[in-house]
Amino acid sequence: MEYVETLFIGGGLSCLTAAGSLGKDCLVLEKEARPGGLCRSDTTKGFTFDRTGHLLHLRHEKTRALAKELLGPKLAPRSRNTWIYSHGAYTRYPYQSNFHGLPTPVLAECLEGFIKAHCRAQARPGKKDPLRFDRWVLDRFGPGVAKHFMFPYNQKLWTVSPATLTTEWLGRFVPRPDLSSVLRGALEDQTNEEGYNAHFLYPKKGGIEVLVHALARRVKHMRCDAEVVSIDLKKRQLSLRGGETLAFGRLVSSLPLKELVRITRPLPDGLRKAAAKLRAASVYNLNLGIRDPGSDRHWIYLPELKFSIYRFGFSSNFSKHMAPEGAAGVYTEWAYRGRRPDPASMRRKILADLKTIGIIRSAKDILAEKAFDLRVAYTIYDRARGPAVRLIRRHMETRGIHPVGRYGRWEYSSMEDALLQGMEVADMIRDN
């Protein structure tokens, strides 16, 4: 039986970063035919399609240095051109500080609600933020923003009521504008850099998988088509589909945390009960190659419930090489939970959404398409999530199994976070 000091389960960004940094005495096991996880790109009929929008928003010097080392001039810098489409109008992102362009009654409702919320906050300095997301939104932005954007959009994205969500996921992901910014955004079409994603890097050619290729070249030992089906903590062994067994010293796993618990033995019943409480939203990602509609926007949020998709974007505006000349690449995102809806029905509704918005005139504008079903896309931040994740991670880590990445740690995070976690895991292993 082969023994490997450090085994990595999953060939996503975190594990590739860590394994590439460590070099020897480690092995990456990837169940698919090629590494990358959700950061893979497929080409058809001259279009390159990612699995939804994957962009490098880099805030830290060490991730910027890594990106430069890996890809250098192959990456192009971009400044965000992002919008919300609602009430038949486009308004700038973020919604909560850009009411200009909305119908006057909607603008007035949102602005009045924000001002009243601001005044209440000023009258109660030091008041703790609510832990429930719906209450936080009302407390911070007022009922107008809640009604016209925050509640319906997050209902569509997370697939649960905003009252179910906690505020643990907010972090840098939801901008919190001040009153002066909101007033300017109501009176004029302002541009600003609010939020963590004002700037990003994207490969000039080849889609986001170019980053995966660069990371994988630094990994000395990796096996694809190697699916881990069971882990024995007592014997310090894991089994692959096909029957092969490997012994290990430590494991780094980017498997969805719930899946890691499912295949690991022995574990306390309490841990399995905790894992059973973890929930996630899936995303059906229909990518389309279309006749160029002439838009220079990057991505657009759709908060209204009359639209089935919650967001769509133009991948060909990240890089012109994502689509042939005279065409555009569009990605659409539809979140669901549980059993996947009928793909043919989803396709009809997605095309109807794009036609209503004016992105396509008819199905004749479609030149290519590629669908991806992302079974674990957004881990749901309900009140059960935090205690369950902490319990599972603590148990695993004390036994030499280190969950890593967005789904390994069952969290809402970015590509940069995955790179950072890979670096941190490598440092931890070197220090022990």
C-alpha cells in the first residue's frame, strides 16, 4: 500500500495552491478528468464558457504577487461595469447607493427609507447590528431597498427567506454606503468603487481555467479520475473508486464539508446530525453564444421575482477572445434547492428573461450554448450552519484532516480566499 505524508482531496484552487507550494511528499487526488473544480472553462463553436463568472478580485499583496508570478502579462486588469435591471431600467451597482434612473415613486420610497434608517442609527450610537439578515437590511437600508432589491434578490440567490439567513456572510460582500453617497446616487448617475469587486483581473485568452493550468504546473504529483469514496480515520487510509487504498499522514480536503462527513468513518453520531443540518443552493448555469447586442456591461443583477435568473453577465466583456468576432458570450444563473427543475423548462424561461430585457430578439440569435449544473454553489447561512461547521471542523482538524476552500469550509468566499487558504495550509504543514 502506498503511503503519502500529505494527501489533498480535490484539485481546486486551494489544494493546488498548497500542493504547489509544498512540492514533495504530497499528492493531489482529483475525481474529474482535469483539475480546477468550478474554475474550469469549456470551448464550443468558438466560444469559451466558464462555470458562471469567476473573476480575480485581489486585495492582498501576496495574492497579487502569486497572480503575477503565475500569469503575469496573460492577465488583463478590468474596472467593474456592473448594473441592476429592475422596473424596466438599469441602475448602477450597488443598488443601495444608486437610485438614479428608477421610477420616481420607487426612488422616493428607497431614499426616504434609507434616510429614516440613517436617522434612527444616529439616534442610537453603539447599537449592535441585528443577527438576522432581514432585520439587518431594514435597520441599515430601510424598507424601500429591502422591498425592491435586498429581499427578492437574496431570496432568489439563497433559495430561502431572508428571515432565515444570518448576517455571518455579509463581510465585505454587501457595501454599506454613507448618506452623502446615497443622496448623490439618487440625484445623478454617479460612478464609484464601493464594494470589494470594483477591480478585477481576468485571463486575456482561454477563460479562467488558464489560472488552474498555471497552478497545476507547480504540482509535482497529481492524479485525475481518482475519486475518494471512503476515509478510515483509525487506519489512516482512504479508498478510491476502483478499490485502490492509500495510507496518509494528514489530509487536506476541499470536498464539500457535508460530503467529507458522509464518507469518513468512524465519527460520532452528533457530528453526522450536525452535517445533516447543512444546506446549500445549487445553480443551473446556462451559457449562451449570441449575436452581439452591443453591451459593454460585465454583469447585471435581476432582483425582480418575475425573472427566473438572479444574474447574468457578458463573459466576452471580460475578454474579447471568449467569443468570435460579431458575437458575445453570456452566462446566466438560476438558483434552486433540492431536485433540479427540468432543464428544457429552465432554458425556455431563461430565453424569455433575456428577450424581455432586450439581450436577444429570439432564439435565432443563439449561436452556441453550454449548460453546467453546480450542485453545491451557495452554502446557506441559516442559524444551524455556524455551530455545525465549527463542530465538524474542530473534530476533523484535531485528527489531521483540514477542510479548505469555499465548500470544504462551507462558507461564502472568493477565489482570492481560496488562494489565501491554500497558502495558509502550506505554511501550517511546513511548521508542523
